[in-house]
Amino acid sequence: MDKVTLTVEGMMCTGCKGKVEKALEGLKGVRNYSVDLSNGKASVEYDASRVTPNVMKEAIEDKGFSVTAIGD
């Protein structure tokens, strides 16, 4: 299982957090995630054979947010 932390810009409320969570939930290969509204980060455990951080980034950006960094 791989882990990644995404820095998400534009989350202002719990509704925004929910949209980011929905984006991650919809991806096959995402096992666990935690979205922290206060620091604008999403920590994700995933199966690298099924999904990549770039796919996660695109899914979040499709919800209207910007992913400004992808890190460990």
C-alpha cells in the first residue's frame, strides 16, 4: 500500500471537504483517506496498481479545487 499527501487549495468549509472526500471515494484503488480542512491536506493510502496521485489530483480538480503539491 502506498501513501501520498495532497495539498488542496480552495477548501473553505465542511461542504468543500465533503466534495474532496467524494472525489477520492469514487476512485478505484483508494483504500483510506483523511481530509484535513484546517491545513488543506488530503492523506491517501492507495493501491498504486489501480490509481496514481495524478488521477487523484485530476478528480479533486474536477470538483473545483486546486492541488498545488503532491508529496509523501
